[in-house]
Amino acid sequence: MIKNNIINDQAIIYTDEIKGGATFVIIIGEKINGTIPSVKKAIDTKDAAFIQNLALRQAEAGTDYIDVCAGTIPEKEAETLEWLIDLVQEAVDVPLSIDSPNADIIKQVFNRVKHPGLINSVSDEGDKCDVLFPIVKGTNWDIVALTCDNRGIPVDVQTRVDITKKIVEKAISYDIDPSRIHVDPLVMTLSTDNESFKRFVGTLRAVKEIYPSIKVTSGLSNISFGMPLRKVVNQNFLALALYEGMDSAIMDPLNRDMMATMLAVEALMGRDRHCRKFSNAYRKNKIGPLKNK
């Protein structure tokens, strides 16, 4: 069991040893998601060991939040989320990201979580902000804010920025500071929108100009959907997005190539003194070709 960021009796501190000090990238581990076939099977068969092993491995990889998404039919979503939340909290002390498109479901399971984490997500759709901001007020929870509304996902940058402003101003009215908001500009699939990355960057720059302390995040794999060599596209998107100022990423922390890319960008941007984080991760067999123990 991992408690207080220590693995069993080995003093392995994620931020100092694996990440090598305060990292500028906030990792939201995406592996516990019921839409993934292996996780769906574990949920269906109540395979607690499988779920807890996924939580442990993501914690060991240095994730900052463990995303928990039921991905089930609406009638079973709350029950499944509660089961997942309990299992993960038994295994690790890493903060959770409660992931559901249904604000009422998030509200229902909210008090199940022992420590402040991340709500994933709100948007300008329906009454999501009105449901979730009151329960976040007065806490240390952070929020993922999607740049969409009742009309769907905007094509242009300005509408995404306008939606962000509406969400942030409403959050401020509940004493939720912009620094606690992770805006997701909702990068579209590159194969259907060749300007997808440019619009992502345009939204990122505009939002940060208005709210300098706000965070920007992304579900990395969306951009490569339907393309060959998806891992290559995802790695390059991660590198470019981090260079442009993306603060957090909803990603697979068990993907050694993605983690290596993240750490390499930190080093290249001068945020890894003497490349310690990169070198330590390699020595600890966290990145690069898998070494036999």
C-alpha cells in the first residue's frame, strides 16, 4: 500500500525522486476508466485487485491525480464510482479526480472522497456549474472546465474563450480562484480538423492572457483518434503543448514514452536543473527501454 507518497518501506518520494523536484506538469492518470475494455471487465467482475494494482502503478509512476471514471450505464454510474473511489483510497493517498459527464452523479459521490482532489468536469452546459460550484466553495478542490456549452464544442477560438470567461466569472462568485481551474480547450481530432492544434494553442494563449494564474489541460489522445502511429502524434502534441504553456495533462502515466517526452521537455525548457529529473527517472527504470530486474 502506498501512503503519504511512500512505497512500502522504500523512501521513494515521487516529487523528489521520480520527478526530481517540483514539476511544472500536473499529471492526471487516466487508466481507471470503465470505457477501457480491461477496466470494464474488472468492474463487471468486481476484480478489486486489478483496480488497486492500476492505482498503485499510476502512483508509482508519479501521477498527481488518479482519475476515476465509471464509464457505465447511468443507472449504475454512482454505485460503480463509489466502489472505485473506495478501492483506490484503500490503496493510495494520491488525490482523486472524479470523472463523470453528469454533475448530479459527481455531487452524489463527492463526500465519499477523503481528501480534496479534482472535479472532472464542469462546462457551460445546462446547470453543471450551478450544481458543482456550491459544493466546491470553501474547499481546496480543483476543477476541470470544458470549453463547450449547450450548442456543443465551438469550432473557433473566440467562442471557447468566451465560454471560459463565463465559467471562470461564475466560479469567482463562489470564491473559487482561477488558479484552481484547469481549462480544457477540447482539442479536436487532427484527421478531421487540420487546424485543431492551432486552435488549442490560440485558446490557451488567450485564456492565460486574461487569467494568468489559470491552468490549461488536455485529454492528449483525442488529437490522434483515427490516425496511424497515434503514439507518435500524442508525444509530439504533448511536447508542443507543454512548450506553449499547458499546465496539466490527462494521460497514461504508465506510458514510458509519454513520460520520457514530458521529462525531456522539462529539461529542454530549463526546468530540470542539471537534468536530474530526467536522469533519475532513467536510472530508476521509469523511462527508456524496460530493463530486466
